[in-house]
Amino acid sequence: MNLHLHNKIALVTGASRGLGFAVARLLAQEGAQVALNSRNPDSLQKALHTLQQESNTQACGFAADISDPAAPERLVAQTVERFGGLDLLVANAGGPPAGSFESFDDAAWQKAFETNLMSNVRLIRAALPHLRKSTCASVLTITSYSVKQPIPNLVLSNSIRAATVGLTKTLALELGNQGIRFNSILPAWTETERVTELMQHRATLNHTTIEEEIRKQAKDSPLGRLGKPEEFAAAAVFLLSPIAAYITGVMLTVDGGMYKGTI
């Protein structure tokens, strides 16, 4: 299927690894011009090199920590300066650390708030003037299926990501008449570095191994396995694309059936 993404301009944050990189990679393969962001310059350059080797499209990278209040506006400005506009925004950030409610102080809550909510607010605010000029403006926030089914020992993520879903739905209603679409994808357990880190935390608590914890988690899916980043990216890039022009305000679980609810 032709997703009509050739020469569309995209900014993807948290894009040096995991789900963000998978989305940036597929966007580039579909012909979009992609600006990648990561707080780790070395990982960013590695990801950028991969994209440039695999596709003929233009790609660039900007190192910044999006929890820094000044970073989102700067990233948008750099993208627009490099490519001349902005059509697609993927607001993604690494998840907060695992732990119980009583294990986190105010500083940990504030860090999660800045990284996983306010970074989205600031990115979208900075992007809006440019998205209004686009004929196919689309914003995708990456959250978690935990907003529907809280995950044990992830109180920070369960709480803050739910706020991002509220933001996404509200903006879909508020800005749809300006031709800007807003959707969110709610992934479950996917084979990424972040999940490996969480499984290591579980293994330490349970005195098991990462492999054993992954096997236990995989049983939650009717498919009997964790997801793959490229499977997540396929859904994300479709939602971002002009092919999905009548889809907005959707909170799509990409979870292999791990979420057990009906709505």
C-alpha cells in the first residue's frame, strides 16, 4: 500500500532505539524526511547512520533531552529550518523507572511529569504553527496499554501516561477543525531495550532470570509472545499517514491481546 508519505516531514523524539527508532525507520523507508531526536548523541548517530544506509530519503539528528523545557521548541525549530516545514510529529519518550508508590519521592514524580507529559505539551505547542500549514498534519503520542490496564510496579508510568491520553483526545476534539489529527498508540510488552530493563528489574525482585520473566509475560498474550518493534511501527506509520485521514482521537492498543477489556 502506498501511504503517501513521500517527502512528508516528520519529527520523531526518543528515536535512537526501541519504538521511536522503529517508527523513524519505517517513515524513512516510506520516503518521509525524518528528524530524529535522542538525548544520547552516540546512539543518535548510530540510528541516523542506519537510516541513511537503508533508505534514499533525507534524515538528520538532533541531540536533546526533551524533559528540558527549552528542548521541544528548539527541536521543532531545527526540524523546520532543516526541511522547510513539519507535517508529522511523533511525541515519544523513555518510560519512568519501575517501582512501588512508596518508593518514589516528589523529585521522581516531577521528573516523570516533565519527561512524559510536559514534553508532549511543549512539543505540540511548538509544532502547531507549522502543522497548521501542512495539508496532512498528524500528531502521534506513544503511551502504553497501562492507561487502560495498570501494570504492577509501574505507578509513575500508569499515572503520567494516562494524562497524555487525556491530552491527545482533547486536542483531537479541539483542533480537528484546523485539519490536525491526534492519535495515540498504547503498546504492550514489545521487544525493546526498555522492556529488557524492566524484565531485569522483575528478575531481581523475583530471583529469576530475564528470560524466565519474558516467558511469563508472553503468556498474557493470546499470541504467546511479546510484540516486535516493527509491528508497532506499522500501526504507527499508518495512523500518521494521509491514508488514515479520517482517523483522529483514537487510542489504539498494539498489544497482542494483552489488554483484556472490551472498550
